[in-house]
Amino acid sequence: MEFKESPSMEQKRYVASVCPEYRSKMAALSESVDTEEQVISCDGCIHWNNGRCIIFDEVLTGIDQT
């Protein structure tokens, strides 16, 4: 079993800000939620399951190649 280090808060915020699949859990629950007030982070994304996302590493790797 491969051990992966947990992503840092900065990584999760940056990846969420550029991720094409990011969708806020709060916005998904209610369209009346003001998303401008929320901190964008993978932690708040509907795709962030148990601390991982299937495209997190791909998006993070792609950031360095631009």
C-alpha cells in the first residue's frame, strides 16, 4: 500500500481555484448561498471524497507545466 502525504491547505486552495470540476458543496445545497463569501478549497468541493479527489493530482501536476 502506497502512503501519500496529505495535500497542504495552500495546495487545496490553489487547485480548487483552477480546477475545471470544482463545485462548492454549499452552492450545490442551495442556490441562495453567496459563494463570494466562501473560501474556495478542495475541502468544500462535492468531488472531495474522504480527503481525495480523482483529478486532484492531475490538476496539481498541470499547474507546474503552464
